[in-house]
Amino acid sequence: MKEEKYKGFIRVKPGVNIRLKDCPTGWAQTEALKTVGKEASKDRAAKLLEQDLVELSQVQHLLYVDNRYSILIIFQAMDAAGKDSTIKHVMSGINPQGCQVFSFKQPSPEELNHNFLWRYMKNAPERGHIGIFNRSYYEDVLIVKVHPELLQFVPEEKKDQAFWEARYQDINAFEQHLVRNGTVILKFFLHVSKAVQKERFIERLDRPEKNWKFSASDLAERERWDDYMSVYEQAINTTSTAWAPWHIIPADDKWAMRAAVADIITTRLHNLDLSYPILTKAQIALLAEARKQLENE
């Protein structure tokens, strides 16, 4: 059993309610890291990330040829937490033929005419592949809960006090269904502080090549920071299950965030005990015959 090397994160235990304001957002999450210091911790994180990227490339190949499991990686976060850059860096060594990234935007008319999980289910990764959801069905219990006017069509009689609780149950059941059928689910909440989000927004305004990433709506959503922390907290506490736990990753320091995410993914894949297929005697005989035929050309 391979153990994670980078400990700077929180895995939310099922049934244990966390409070996001008590969860760290910076690099010094443990006494061990504080003792080592920032620069030494940063150097160590860089080395671990480099090692994990090599291992991830190797184990992805095994995932493909083993062909028993698929991997679904979910990233959720406030704006400017670093979802895009984390995906870019952590997946830099991955073979793109075995990995797909889906960034879900506003639902299309067709998607709005189905249940809220439909568009995610049809993009779930196939066996042997890695699928990445940059935002996901969790938006339907996050931004939609903060902005109820965005709720896709639901009969009025269904919008009672138990509506949101039922939606959490739907998500848990959906994820359990995927896991039962061989999908490994890794869920990451990139936990950035309000102060660092402000710094990154200002950077987007100051750097012309990043201007496109800024939207006036970013400030409007920032005004509802406390509302978002509340819905994130409730979603994490309600949907961190034994089969699909949440990982809260401190996101104020991108080097620490990337090291933690890469290590969790690599460790989980290693622990699947993937292997090359074992050939039958008949298959081995066919290979021997093919060799003989090629050598006799």
C-alpha cells in the first residue's frame, strides 16, 4: 500500500462536519512543515511533484492496459483558486489519448430539458481513462443554491424544504453508482482565502495577457463570499462519503496545492494494484505463431 508523501491537505471523513474557516489555506498546514520552513518546504514540494508526475505517466499507461477502472477527478473552487493551472501542471505528463478535461459552462437548452446530472453522466470517463471535471454537478448545489433563479426546470411542487437534501442524496447515489461500476472518484476543493483571491484578481487586471480572465461578475460573486463558504461547507459535509471523500487543498500557495493534488492522484492509482493482462496459453501460442510467420518472411 503506497502512502501519500505530501500531507498538506484535509481528507474529510464521512460523518465528520468540517468548518471551512478552520481549514488552512496556506502552505504551513502541519507542525512538521512549519519546522522545516517555507523555502525548504517549497523545494521539497517541487521534487515530490516532479517525482509524482513521472509516476503518474507510468501508472496511467497501466490504467489503460489493465482496463478495469476509470478515474474521475473533480475540481471545485472559488474563482482564482487555481483550478486551470493545477490541471495544466499536474496533468502535464499525461498521455492526452487517455485523458479528457470537461469545463462545464452554462447548460444548453437540451441539457436544461434533462435532469441536472444528465450532462455529467454522458461525459463520465470510460474504462482505462481519466476524466477531469473542471467544475461539475456540484455547481447545482453551490452557485444554484446561492442564485436560485438559475435552477433548471423542476416542478413547483418539488421545490419544498427537502429539495436540497434530496439533491445531495442524488449526488451521493450517482457517485456510488459510478464507484460500483469501477470508477474511482477523487474530489478536490481548492481552498483559497479571500485575501489571496483579491491579489489574483488585481493581477488579472494588471497583466494584459490575463485581462480576459476577469469578468465584472467576479466582483459580484465575491460580495457573496460568506454565502458561498456556507454552501461549500454544507455540500462537502453532506457528500464526503466512504466511496467518494472530499479533499480540502490549501490553495493560497500554488506550489503546495499542486504537490498535494498530484500526490493524492498518484497514490490512489498506485493502490489500485494495476497490472498488465495475463495471457492465456492460446494467446501465447498465437504470439509464437505470429513471430514464426514474421521470421519466415
